[in-house]
Amino acid sequence: MAKEKSSIRKIAYLSTSKCNSKCVMCNIHAKKPTKDLTPKQLKKILSDPLFKNVKVIGVSGGEPSLHKNWKEIYNTLCSSLPNLKAIGLTTNCVNSRKSIDIIQYYYNQSKKRNIKLSLYISLDGVGEIHDQVRGIKGNFKSAMNVIDWLKYSKINFTCACTVSKINVLNLEELRKFCDKNKINIRYRLASKINRLYNNDSQTYHQLSKEEKKFLINFLLEEIHRQKRSLLQKITYIVNKKKMKKEKIYQHIISILKGNKRTSPCPHSLQEAICLSNNGNLMYCSVASKIIGNCLKNSAKNIYLLNLSHLRELKGEKCKDCSHDIIK
């Protein structure tokens, strides 16, 4: 029986399909961009009952700073979601000026509205390794320009490293670099994701036996590093972020060992939904098909009338999903 009351608490909002990276693990840059929602269209969509209890929204892309109305989009998200408590923003920093502009605006406005802001900066290696993964010469330098500005401005952020065949054996170098520069970093595994059109890029996702072993040991060391000193142990117990990071790493380790998913994600639990830049709705961004367009039909009706597809995903895809979105 379909749920009548909306339990959606989080939206993964893919604000634009435009991207200025050419990442080896993603082909979105090779596709013709689809038309982005206008602020007016987004407001109409978010007025649907499906979204009335949303507390968290993650804004990504493509590259969010390439949406021509990114300021208005931010304001629309805040004004249209009355229960909004937190916003996440991910940027690749290919254009450091654009990234700083959008971060500064999100930071200032979130502070005024008492909304928690989580910033994620893509960092996949040191120097040429990062540039190679991102497919853009000079991207490491532009990313460091943004990181240095964030540190100078005392704005909290996390670097996100997507691990693939290109950079897996260079993770020790990246860890040392981040330790030296006091940069908080989180590692995630490159995955096949429908919306990124990367099924034909599987060579970058398929780690060798030796590479998997290296990554497992690396992640185990990351977990142990958080628990070493007594002070760290005490901090760790009360720090939910560190606890969640361990949970994510344990999940990735399980997948690398050939086991099933260790933790459900909010999408499979009917607590999260994916909204694309043109109004398409998906149960998740990894394996879900497009279940409808919110400009044409009610988001709640689309969600409830396609639950058979969600059950199909749970039965066939979820158990082997390596994506790091976990409950």
C-alpha cells in the first residue's frame, strides 16, 4: 500500500547538466546540456506536497556555478522549503572565481537564514594526478586557490576525493598533502551512475585485485587514524561526522571485498529523492530510471505511482550499490 504521508526529508538536486570538467569517471560533459529549470519553475515544483517535509537539500550538477540563475535558485530553495535546515554545495573549482562567488553567496545567505551549509570541494590527487582525473590542465591550481581562500575566510569545507584506477595508488600522497595543509578530506569510490552516462567508462571503476587490496588497507588506516589517541577516542564518540565517515568507509570496504551493501540509503528508505535540472524525478541518481517530469505531473503522484520500480531497485540494484550515500 502506497504511503499517503510524504516521508521525503532530503532532495539531491542536480541543478544543471552543464559541466566544465572532463572527468575520466563521468561522461556528462560529452552530452548536450538539457534546459535548466528557471527559479519560477523550481518554485512551482517544490510547492508539491511531496516536498513539504524536506529538511536537507544537496546542490550539485554538472557544476552548480554554471547555472545562469544560481543566486535565484538558492533563494527559491530557501523560500519554497519551509522546513529547510541544511544545504550542501559541491563545486569542482575549475573556474576559481565562479566557485568563490557561489560559495560566498551561499555562505552569507545561509548564515543570515540560520541554515547549515556543507561545502564540498573536489580534490582527486596532488598536482597532475588531480588534473588527469578531472581532464582539465590547471584544475589542481584553481582548486587550491579556492581552498586557500576558504581557509583565509575561515569557512568550513570538506574535500571530496573520488577514487578510480587513475588515482588509487596515489592516495597516500594525497593524504600526506591534506595532513600537511590541514585539509579535511573524504574518500568515495567511483561508481557507475546512470545520470553520468558512465557505463562505458567502466575501466576506471574496475579496480584490480591489487588495487582493491591497497584501497581496503588505506581505508582501514583512515578509520584507525581517527581513533588513535585517547583524546581522539573521546572526540570520536561524540562526533557524528567522524562516525558517519567510518560507516561509509566500512561500506566501501565491504563492497570491495565482494560483499553486499552494509547500510541502506535514504533513497531506498523513501526518505530522499533525486530532482534533475529539467524537472525529471528519479528515486536515486545511481540506478533509477526517470519516473516522470514534475513540470508535467504532480511530483507526489509520480513518486507514488511508480513504487514498483523502487521495489525493483531494492531487489536488483541496492544490495550491490557502492555509492556512499548511507543512512
